[in-house]
Amino acid sequence: MGLPSSRALRSRSAAIAALTVLAAGIPRPLSAQSQALLVSIHGGRHTPLVNLNDAGDDFSAAFSYGASIGLQLGPSVALRGMVTRHRARYRGETAQLSDSMATRYSYALDLQYGWPTTSALVPYIYFGGGAFSTDFDDETRSSSPSFAGRFGIGMNRVGALGAWFLEIGTLLYEFKSPNFKRVQFDIEARLGFALAIGL
């Protein structure tokens, strides 16, 4: 039997290092930590509520997914950066597209404030801002990223390693593309898990 390849050794070393880092946050429950690094993944639904123009053109609602990294600053306050991606279909006649599909990204920096409680269920609000972009599959069509404001509510189910969370929020931005320029109001709903690494 041959020796492991250098790639396999590097993969094992990286896995061991990652497990060592993650293990540092395991001994204390999230509720007992005043500071922690929060790494999360999520999936959900992105639903536009405003048409792109008076003719009724819009984007379809779609499944979304993404990840975030954050810092718990205290028992009730956290700062997080989040990116969410979803595929949507343009529906309308104004833009003549060879392919109606588009990939849409939301980039955000949020401040999250949790209601002080001794329960494992912790309600919270979040607000922040970032950018929203749309990349059409039709390469002849382009759009400009826009500043986006966010606000939402959520619920954490805190456990030993982190927290499951469910949140519903709003996204306000201006969609800018040839033939379109209108403020959009979208709803985001997501379910995810945040792993807490104690600091």
C-alpha cells in the first residue's frame, strides 16, 4: 500500500485544524458565552412584492440559500455579514430576453438584538444595509447593484453548539436596468443554523 499523497495529507491537516478550532467553542453553551464567532448557513424563500413597471413585469419568487459570519458582542447583541443567492425568472414583455432566468444576490451587514431571556427560545430583531444585484443569464442584458436596506424579526432556539433560527424580513432597494428603474420591496424568509465558536 502506497503512502498518502500530499493532497490527502493537506486535506487531513486542514480537517484536523478546523475541528480543533470548532472544538474550542464546544465546552460552553451559547447562552453562557458573552462573545463568540457565529458561522451559519440558511435556506428559505425570496418573494418580490412590487412590479418592475406599470405593465406588471416582475421576478418570480424563488428558493434562496446562503451563509453568514458574525460576532456576538454581548449576551443580546450580534453583528453579522450575510450573503444570500437565489435563481429567479423574469416575467414580462418589456425586456426582450433570450433567457429569462437571472441569479440574484443579497449582501448585507446587520445588527441583531435579542430579547433578554433565560429561555432557550430567544426572539430578536435585526436591521442593516448592504447591496442587491441581479445577473441575467442573457449576457446582452445588465443591471446595476443597488444599496439595500433590511429589517426583520426572528427567533433563535439556543442549544449547546449554537442556535437554530427562523426569521422573516424585508428588503428595500432600487432595481436599475435598461427599461426599468423602480424601488422594490421584497420579503425574505429563512431557516438556518448558526454554529457558535467561543472566543
